[in-house]
Amino acid sequence: MINFEELIKSLILPLVTYPEDVEIELKDDETILQYEVKVNNRDFGRVIGKGGHIAQAIRTILYAGASKEGKKIHLDIISK
């Protein structure tokens, strides 16, 4: 079984300057795993990437892992 919280951490922490400000929250729904990642306002652009390419790559990895386990996953990245 994939630990999605650890997977998200391993993908996001190397990108940020303020790793202590990263918060990952699971908003469990019966049909979908919904994660909300809060990052420092100064790191938001690093995590999203130009044109949203980094965020989309992170989501693609998560979607692949979730589909392998027969689940659906949603990731929101917000600044605090």
C-alpha cells in the first residue's frame, strides 16, 4: 500500500526553501483521497512551476500511484 502523504512530502520538500512550513492534510472522502498541501507564500511559485508544469507532474505521479491501487486522488496546493 502506498503512503501518499510520504510520497507527497518526498516530491515537494526538495523544491521548497522553507520545508518547516509545509503542511499536508488529508480530507478523506469515501470516493476520493483529497490532499491539501500548504506551503510558504515564498515557495508557492517553486512548487507550482512555470505554467503549472511542476504541480502537474506531481499530480501525474500521484494519479498513477492511486490508479494502481484502484483509488482516485486529488491534490490542492495553496500558499499560507
